[in-house]
Amino acid sequence: MEETLFEVERQQSRTAIADHLQSVVDKLAADESFTLTDGSEEITLTVPETAEFEVKVERETEGDEVEMSVEFEIEWSDGETGGAFQVE
């Protein structure tokens, strides 16, 4: 069973998006927890040293409209290990 604990979706500038991602990157690199906040909603996450990292790029076409998306997902449970992956 999957339960959504936090979700936010809104238009933002590319710079603002980069700032959000960089905040998460900084916390992960420092082996620290990070907190997601939107109004009164808040969740703090601690990613273990080894987790599954998924990158997905999608194209959705509806009539003449084409929408592109990229999703970055970090998933973990006790005892998981992973291999090398790079973003260039």
C-alpha cells in the first residue's frame, strides 16, 4: 500500500527549482536530514547511506501539446545496496 505523505506542485523559475534541488544535494552530501515544508505541511527525511536512485524522463503528447518531465526519485528500505550511477 502506498501513502503520499507530502506533495507539492507549482510553477517556479528554473533558478528556484535549482535552489530546491541544491538544498537537498547539500544535505545528502553532508549526511544530514532535510525537511520539506509547504505552509503547515512538513516532513523530515533521513536518507540512509545506500538508497535506490531512479531518474525518469517522460514525454506526454495530447493533441498538439507536448509536455516533457524529468523525475528524480530516492527510495530506500533497510538493507538495500546499489551500484554506481553518474549525472554529467
